[in-house]
Amino acid sequence: MNASIFDEIINSAQDCIFWKDKERRFVGVNRAFLDFYGFESDQVLIGKTDEDMGWHNDPEPYRQDELRVLNGESTYKVPGKCIIRGQERDIIASKRPLWENGEVIGLVGSFMDVTEVTQRKAEERLSQILYDTACLRRFSYFDKLLDEVNVEEILDPLCGIVSRGYMIDFTKNLMAAGIPFTFSILDLDNFKGINDTYGHGVGDKVLMKLSKDLASYSHGSGIVGRFGGDELLLIDLVHTQPSAMECFLKGMYDSNVLRKNITVDPNELYLTGTLGCALFPDDADKFDDLFNTVDKMLYFGKRRGRNCYMIYHEDIDNNIDARSPVKAGIFSNMLQLTEILENVTDISDMLTVAAKFMEQQLGFTDLFFSDLSGKMICGSDPSFAKSGIDIGGLCVEDSYTESSIDSISKINPDFGRILKERNLSSVIIMKIRKNAHLLGYLICATQRLHRIWQDDEYALVYYLSQHLANIANREKPAKE
């Protein structure tokens, strides 16, 4: 590559590029560098250092940075500031040593102006400060704390609510003072899917919006904090009895806080969460016990299908203790399902056996099989058998999910009536296929309204449908 081609490449770059000798004096710069500083020619800075040009209010950190590079280190996207025509700008810079015959003879670097980005992020953080000093000083713990620290230090930098450490200390302070309160943990449903599908930037905006809505809804009764990731904490000092907390949480789910459609341009998302709640001092009088109780309620809510709140009471606690504390993984569930279905050769028997397992693992109430003629068999109730129910109108794709019987009834009134008669609310319908031939439908239903289905639940339903397909194919093969 000759020098003219190299110059063309360097001068076409949008980043500001420069190179210096071993004494940190400029040897050359590209066109973007000259345009950034408003120079016509590089002669104005050749042989000079940053200090000679007066580009930094405090040049020492930049000098030390370049000395490390000249000792053989490299730096990448280091934030900094420089002064251009009297205005301070935000930049990020990367630098590498230049080697010749095994010795460092200088350095090459590049930087870009990120002032607008930095200002925009600062404005977003400022707009997301959900608790000001006056609001927090209403609580004695924060009133004393704010004499020593700024409010920004107390708040989570993304969500603008109280950060984890201060939220936990606030809780312990209330307990030490014997002040009754309710303690809740809220976990967003399928938040990882939002990050994986739309990106972490969208996930951050979802968290920010939820934090703002939750802080607004709980204003006057408590404080919202971030525990970590997509888990938020709520301390409520007003609704300190189960009946009052029940009304408060019901309003949270029924209003425009949770269980709603939100727009994060250009994406339309449906936002739900699962919440566990317990009361101090009624349910626990020590922090670890209170936290474990709330965490157990959160776990139980997830076992019920998410998109719900669970307030502690003794019956739930006994129910949880009677079961394994950790749900088996998908591979373990598939292995167990294979073992219990290994010698079953009849569809009705298979549904009966599988129904018990699926109820234990996923909380399904009923399992149905519908063939192409509309005949339906229920594994949870061997006496149930109905004909002429066309499920195909619902399950146009390979699978169908619905958590509202009213929506099902509009499409298929007969099937909706069956579900209502059996007090069922949420369903998964999976097509049963063998060698591309449609053989029927597997319907998994539960009494739980507004249930949020998970990928591992879909996987287990599909796995069961394959077992049914083997039998259905032998009994009555059909083409789609």
C-alpha cells in the first residue's frame, strides 16, 4: 500500500485520528481531527503536545494516560473532556503504542465526540429521578441519611428508585423501630425474553417505565426500590393488614401499572409481573425470615403461572413445604414423563397418567385430546367424552395460547362453554402431528386466570404431544 492510498483511508475515517512521537508531540492527524478543532492545516499543531495546545483544564490525567501507552500499554474508549473554542466537549479515546524494531517509537490514537449522547443520558437520568430530597425526608431513616449523602447516591442510576443497599437498610431500620409495614418483591415475567428479542436498551426502558408507574401508584403509602436486574422492592407503611394489602395489590394489577400493553418505540409489548408479599411483624420479626417468606411467596406465584400476586398466609406456606422447593428442570421432566408413559398404549390411559404428572409439575388442571372428528377425551376425568367440538378453528398455527375464556368463546362458543363448565381459564392447544400429518390436538388447561406460559412449559406440552402422536398414528392415521 503506497502513502497516498493510506492517506485516503485515514482521511475518510469519521473518527478523529492522530499519531505522536515518543515525546508525545503531534506528528500527524487526519481530516476529521482538523475539522473537529477547526484547523485548516496540521502545521498549527505538529511538534506540539496537548499541554501546548491548552485542550484540557487538567492535563495531568491525559499525560499519565499517554505515558502508560508509551510504556507498551493500550487503552480503549477512555472517557475524557477537551476544550474547543472555549466550549468543553465530552470524548472517548483509544490509544495504542507504535513499535519499531521492538521499541516503542510513539503512539496512535483516535477519539469521537459523545457530548450529545452524554447530555441525552444525563437528561434521561434526571427525568427518571423519582424521589427527591423532600419526598425521602418524610422517613426518619432517609432524613438522617440525607444530612450526609446526596439524593443521587441513594437512587438507582437507571430506574430512579431507591437502590438495593439503602432499601435493605431502610427495611431493617423500620424493623428495629417496631414500625409495621408490608414487604414485597416484584419480578417481571419473561424479562430475559424482552432483552433477547428487542435488546437491552428496550429492556432498560421497560424497567424505567415500570419504576415510574409503580412509584406513582404507591405514592403516599411507601417507597419503591430496585433489588437487582428486573426485581423491584416495595415497602408499604399504610396497607399493613392482609385485607388492605389485597385491595392495594389488586388495584396495581387491574390499573395501568401491571398486566398492560406498553409501547417502547417501535415495539409493542405486554408487561406482567409476579409479586410476593408478607407483613412485619405479623409474618416475621427478623429480616432474614421476612425476606425468605416473601421470596417463598414469589416462588409460589411463579409456580401458579406468574402474572399474579401472593400475600403470605399459613395455608400457602404449608402447601409449599409439602413439595420440592425447586421445580425439576426440563430435561428431568422429559425423562420422568418418558418413564411413566413407556408402557402406555391407549390415548385415554396416557392422558390419565400424564395428567397427574403435568398437574404436579406445571399446575395443569385438565388434559384433553381432540381428534379430527371433534371427539374429545379428558385425561383428568376419564368419564368425560364429547363429540363435534372443532378445535381447529382456534389452533390455526402449530400452537395456541389464551388466558381469557371470553376470548375463546368468541371464536369457539362450544369449547368455551366446556371450559367454563369445568371452571378453566387458561389453555395451551398444541397440534399433534406424525410425519407431517395432523392427527388431532392436545389441550392443556388450568383454572388460573391470566397465566403466563413459559418456554419450558411449551416444550413439555410438545413432548407429550409427540407421545400421543405415536399412538394416534397407529389407531387412526389422518392427513391434514
